[in-house]
Amino acid sequence: MGTLAARIAQGLEGALPRGWTAKTEAPLLPNELCARLGFRIQADLMLSGPAGERIVVELEISRADPIANPAKFFLALHTGTDGRTVLLRGTLKDLAAELGLTHEALYRALAGLAAKGEIKRSKNKIVLRDKTM
């Protein structure tokens, strides 16, 4: 997506409001958290405003797994203070709806992540594997 995102960013340069910038392949999480999770989440294109506003543009969700990546993204953004535990506010069906997925697709994605050892599931929480161990 690098070329397409770069062309869009270039095209936006003169059209963005004063103080706004466009950056391609912009990281969304701190490097330390990415290292612990074992994957890096970045936006194809991020528009940033002068007051800290951010608009994230994804031009393609995933080449490898378009279902697991939204689930990984959600989990990474909703970890608790330990940086690994996500407490579920509702059911997995609720989470699937929030992510714009069918519940069956989310169940399969989480089962795949669990089978690979990337997560451990229990009734009300999901724990991400600490890749530094």
C-alpha cells in the first residue's frame, strides 16, 4: 500500500487544513508494546491535526488474514494495565458487531489465534501472549 498511500498523501498536501499533516505507514502503538505483542500495527495513512486529532486510513486491512487483524488491533488497543489482558465488556457477539464481523468469523479468528498460542481465552477475558518471555 506504500505507493497508493504516498500518492494520496501527496495529493492531500495542499488540501488539508492549516496545521494538518499526512503521514504514510504511521505507527499506532508504542514500539515497546509492539515488541511485547510480537506484531506492529500501523496505519497506511494518518492525518494528524494541530490539537492532536488523528484520522486513520486503512487502504487494505490485511493480505494474510482480514479477519484476525481487526481482532488483533482491538485486543492491542484494549489491554489493561498489564499490557496483556483484555476484559470483555459484553459477549463475543457484541465484540464481533463492534468490529464489523460476523460472530462466526470472530470465533474462528480467536480460535486460530489461540491455536497459534497468541492468546488465551477465558469466559470474560482474553490474555495476549507476552512475546518477550
